[in-house]
Amino acid sequence: KYSLQISAIKIKNKTRGFMSAKRIYEIGEIPEIGDVPEEMYAWVIREDRLGVPEKAMQIEKMPVQKPGQDEVLVMVMAVGINYNNVWASQGIPISVIGKDTGYHIGGSDASGIVWAVGDNVKRWKVGDEVIIHCNRDDGDDEECNGGEPMYSKSQRIWGYETNDGSFAQFTTVQSRQLLKKPGHLSWEESGCYTLTLATAYRMLFGHPPHALKPGMNVLIWGASGGIGSMAVQICKAVGANAIGIISDDEKIPFVKNLGAVGVLNRKNYDCFGQLPDVSKQEEYRDFIKKCRALGKDIWEITGKKDVDIVFEHPGESTFPVSTYLVKTGGMVVICAGTSGYNLTMDARYIWMRQKRIQGSHFANLYQANQANDMMIHKLINPLMSECFNWSEIPSAHTKMMENKHLPGNMAALVQAKKTGMKTLNDLK
Ligand code: NAP
């Protein structure tokens, strides 16, 4: 009986859900450490208001989810803005609202403080300052144990394929989603980069033998954007040559400063869109000629070498030229289809030149941790472009949707009251 009482106290001290001084805290109001209120404020998307982020996302009071045995509750200090919630707000390509619950709280990036831990959690404790990566899996099948967790049937992206993301005062995540917060970064800098950095890391290192090596040439679409700017920095860090593509000359100095060996403006080329009908020879030849014009300018940068890897994500509009330009035996690695999903290519170049088309999706814990180590060792800059307030989270998404955002990664404050704070002590 005595030992049961002790474990009850332990659980109580760990979750303390019913010991809170208040039912709900205001945004930026910091409870006593470990004090878990019953409710929290969250930006919630519901089916009847899908559309632009300002319409789809509304603030609601939601219950704070108590952590399960292998989970932790994190008080969210700051969050990253990324494309997931642009798609979720619109319900494109599918609605991600919980079928049973009827709601979706987006947000797949965050920094915060561990506020409660489940009984099985040993690596993290209440008070730890952390960031959260967005891969969830059940840890149970053979892919999670000796295989590749990203291939597990249980794999889901937190805050997109699951409904309790970071755009809330608290979030409950698996303990294996936690990474150490880099001490030299503020809450908002720490909360803005993991999704983009870890995605770029897996794209460049996660598909051997086409893994990034010193001296390789890598063509990077959207080189000033979230994942592109991380890819450029990773290339620089390992001594590979990043050739960045942008659409506005004003972005050239930014991408060069990240370490790109060359930057080209896609507006100067006309080799985009779906592959023309190969049987319409004149039209087809014209298209290939336009692809070669881009290839020629890439050669100017690489010394007449074709690129080893193309870092793809625009999809439909760039895929034909990406697959044409990559070197014989090289890899086009793709993680998105921002401009459309109907990818086309000339199959002859794929088999004759033995090119690899590789899909890539976020990252496993090992890769997310390796990527974070690069940040901790200051090899990568989080490139926080802007930091918004809690109330501006929807409009920040609209800015991204309209491609009007500044280069780099956007962040927003949640419980951190102002920018520049780095620790729990700063919040008091
Ligand atoms: P972002 O910050 O908006 O950057 C994307 C960049 O792509 C833009 O800055 C733009 O740069 C460029 N771009 C846009 N339309 C283009 C087009 N038609 N042709 C060529 N370039 C174009 O977004 P992000 O955070 O980097 O994310 C990019 C995509 O990857 C999104 O669709 C996102 O959902 C996806 N993603 C997937 C994963 C995954 O795990 N599967 C993870 C992260 C992101 P310029 O206009 O300067 O060329």
C-alpha cells in the first residue's frame, strides 16, 4: 500500500494536472514549473472554416493533454512557421482535421520547457529546455528497430498528420521527439529551424550512396527558402558546392553569404512546366534547348561538371529540367511538389544515364539529432527571418502562402514574452 502511495505521488508530481493554481493561464503568463492547467489557448482549424489561414485558424480554449507513459508535456515558448499549416488551413491536398475530434492544431516546430513527463521517460525531466522534431512513430515495428523509422507504417508528422501540434501553450509529444535546445540561441531562433534543417539533412545524407561529400556539386531550388537555405549551409559545412536558384536578384547576396558558390535567377530561364509531348519534335527540341541554357550557366559555375544532386521541391514546374540536368548516375531528391504533383520527365535520360529519383520525407530521430548537432556546433545558422507575436501566427502563414516572406525561417512567440530570451530564468 505504501509503495502504491509513493508511485501515486510520483505521478502526481510528474504530471500535476490537478494541482494547477489556475484553470487556464494567459498567453505569456508562466505558471510555477510543473504546474499543468486544465486548459490552454490554441490556434484551431475546423472543417467549416477551411481557407486562408486567417479564416481557418481561430483561437480556442482546448484541454491540455496529459502525457502518456512515453510522452512529455512541453510548455511551448516559440514556434516555427512552415508550409504544413498553409496546406492544413486550406485542406489541400486533403483535410487533416481529426476525424473523431473535429479539430486540428497545427505547428510542427517548437522550442519549450518540459513541463511534465510520463512514467517511462528517463532521458528528459521537468525543466529541461528542448526543441521538438516532428517525426512520430510507435517505436514498435521492425522498421523502428533496426530498419528505417521513416518507413514504419506508424510514422506520422506531428502537427500535420497528428492534430495536437505546437500552435498552443502546451503540447504533448513522444519523448523521442525531443532534442537539446542550443544554448546560444533564443527561444524563437531555436523554435524555427528543425523541420527545414532535418528535412534538408536527410535529403542530402540519408540516401546513400548518393550522400553529400566534399567537392560535390548540388543544385538547390528555392535556395533562399526554408529548406533551401538549410541545404546551402549544409553544403558549405561539408565542403560541397551549392548552386542556388532564386527568383529575385535581391536574394543573391543572401544566398551567396550562406556559402553558395553560384546563384542563378530562374526568371532568366524558360525551361519550366511539364515536359512537352515528346512526339511534337519541334516543341520538344525547343524545350531541351532551354534546359541546356540553364545547364550552360551551371557549367560556368562548376567548371563544366554536371551536378551530382538536385535538391527538388517545387515539383511539377522544375522536375523535367532537374531530371535532365543531373549528372549520369546522379540523384534528384524530392520532398515536395509546391508547384504541382504531376511530375513529368523523359524516361530515356533516366535509364540511359542511370539517374536516381529519390523521394525523401522529413527525418528520423538519428538524422534530426545529427542535424541539430550541426546547429549546436554553430555550423548552421537558424536564419530566423522574422519573429511574429502569437496573434500574428495566421497572417505569417498567409505571407508564406503568397511567397512574400523574407529569406530563411519565420518564428512566432508563444509563452516567451519577448524576443531574445534564452532560458527559463529569462522568462521569470
Ligand atoms: P519556402 O520557404 O516557401 O521556400 C520555397 C522556395 O521555393 C521559395 O522561396 C521559392 O523561391 C521557391 N519556389 C516557389 N515556387 C517555385 C517554382 N514554381 N519553381 C521554382 N522554385 C519555386 O518553403 P520551404 O519551407 O522551403 O518548403 C518548400 C516545400 O517543401 C513546401 O512545399 C513544403 O511543404 C515542403 N516540405 C516538405 C517536407 C517533407 O518532409 N516532405 C519538409 C519541409 C518542407 P524563389 O521564388 O526564390 O525561387
